[in-house]
Amino acid sequence: MFRTNPSREFQPETVNIEDLVPQDHLLRKINETIDFSFIAEKCRPLYCQDNGRPCIDPVMLFKMLLIGYLYGIRSERRLIEEIRVNIAYRWFV
């Protein structure tokens, strides 16, 4: 007998994002190889400490642009959409 459970799609489930990204994924290898903390230190003097709105994390912005370059995503709007739906991209950023 065929049955469906329509309420299953709304049941909460705990998932670890580390388990969803394969160990041999290119972005995982890049993240293990490169320490991106130097970007924050290079950009710190360019921002005012006591005036203005909070900035977007420069490391996160750089990683987003790196994903766009590596995967041939030319539009920044398209890049943001891809990061929303691709777990590996989201994990990296």
C-alpha cells in the first residue's frame, strides 16, 4: 500500500553542515591551506572604528568573490543566490 506523510516536510531535523560538505571538496582544501585572517588585518586601517555603519566582514566578502572567480559566477547577484542554495559555498563563507 502506498502512503505519503505530508507533515514530514515540516518536522525539524538537526544537521551538521560539516557532514554535508565532502572531505575532498575544493573549497575545503582551500580553507585548510590558506589562513584568511591576514585580510582582516590589512583592511582594519581602512575602516573608521567609531563612526558609520558596521561593515561586512572583509574575509567573508573576499571568500565570496573567490567563489565567484573559481566557479565562473560573474554577477554578484547570481553569486549571492548561489551561496544561498549551495551548502559547500555557504560552509566556506
